[in-house]
Amino acid sequence: MSGAFISGIRTHFVNSTLTVDWFHVLQLFTKAVEEVKVSMPKASRWAVLKSRDLTAKQLKALTDASRP
């Protein structure tokens, strides 16, 4: 599903149809979520995973992360 792969398919198989399967879509989504999660401060990561009862440190981390 890389740009080079798609370009090669379009060049050499002009009448083909590009399709993607759910496995690879989910794999890309999971990798993107993981990249965002890892880039967040540790306190923010736990705060995002928790549904309630945030500590003061986690609440501050979320507030700071939401500022532009």
C-alpha cells in the first residue's frame, strides 16, 4: 500500500482496480494510534486510557496537551 507500489500498479496494470483489505487498514490505524500515544507525555497516555478518576497530574497533562 505504499505510494511506490500503488504507482507501479497503476502504470503496469492500467485496467486494474485498487482494493485494500480490512487487515491492512486496521494495521495502519493501529500503527497511527500507537505513534500518537507514544508521542504523548506519560501522564497524558494514562489519562486517555482511563475513563474517570483522573489524578491532578493526569488532568494537568490533558489540559496542557489540548492547548495549541
